[in-house]
Amino acid sequence: MKLSSSFYQRQNVVQIAQELIGKVLVTNVNERLTCGIIVETEAYSFKERGCHAYKGMTTRNQVMFEAGGVSYVYLCYGIHHLFNVVTNREGKADAVLIRALEPLSGQGIMQERMKAKTLHKITSGPGKLTKALGINRSHNGIDLGDDEIWIEEGKTQVAKKNILATPRIGIDYAGEDALLPWRFTLKGSEWVSK
DNA sequence: TACGTGATCACG
DNA sequence: GTGATCACGTAA
């Protein structure tokens, strides 16, 4: 069951980031189906300095200003494609970065894309999981209600006590906003990034 | 710890 | 136009 647009269009991006832990990210790229359980996310809000949309709309971040339920994919450090889901209402540029997955199916396809012999750490990081799932900048702005990339309910609900909140990674430039505990991880998961 | 890598953004 | 910067990953 795909998450509905009303899930994404709520105003509290921190809560949405928390609720996405345990849900399942699915891609169907080049007729190849892959999916994994989300075990690590980060919330970004246009109201704080860590967010690409903090200073307003640019050509890069413009899809963040659309109504929630679309993807935001951008190139980081010239190498890595990072995948976010846009949340909140049109004009309120919030998003959740998906940082790590536990592979669920299509593992052979993921290994082939990663040129990896084993599943070890194959999706434990925001740049790695996009490569394993075949996500790239051509998927920027697509509707998560369509049939190429979407998120489904997980098999079981994750209890809040099993979700850890810590500061976000790699945003020292954000000053005191870098201290906000807006990174969420599944407690005890071996698939969380390093 | 160091650095590859290239789009993007804020200058002029 | 140009230069600094960057929501990472790997090797060492």
C-alpha cells in the first residue's frame, strides 16, 4: 500500500521523518524492482540553516517548493545522488533525506549496480542507496504516487521507543541548527550509516 | 585524515 | 565568467 499524498503534505517534517522509519522504499527503474526498509532519515525545514531551501528558491531546490509527495534528488560532492521526499504544502519547502535502508528484495540487482560481491553495507549511506536502487537526477521531481519510485507501509509498525534521535550528519555550516536532533535511526539496526 | 568530483551559487 | 563550496564514500 503506497503512502498517500496526505501523509506527505502534513506540516511537521520532523514527525514525518520519524514515521518513515520502518516504511519501505521501492524503485522500479529499467523494469527492475528493488526495495528496502528505511532505517535512517533526516528532516530538513526551510526555516533552518541546514536546509537547501533556507535562502529561498533556486534552480536546484525548486521542487522542494512543490506540494509534498514528490522526490528531490540532487548531486552531492560531484559524485553522489541523494534522495529526499518533499513534504508540507506548496511553498513550504520541507524534505526528508533517506540515509539508509535494509535490503528487502532485488538484492541481486543492487549488488550488480554496486559491483559488490556481498550485501554487506550495500545500502548503508545516502549516496550508496541511490546507486543500489538506480536513483539518479533524472528522477528529480517525480510523483511518489507514480510507478517508478514510491514508499509503502512496512510489515510491522516501529514503536517510537525503538527510534533514536541524534544530530544530522555533515552540516557543520548550519551553525547551531546543526545541533537539532533531527536524524532518526532504527535502534539496533546494522544497516544504519557509519 | 585526505581527497576526488562537478554542479551550483554568489559574486562581479 | 570565475571561484568557493558541498546533506559522501573510499582508501590509508
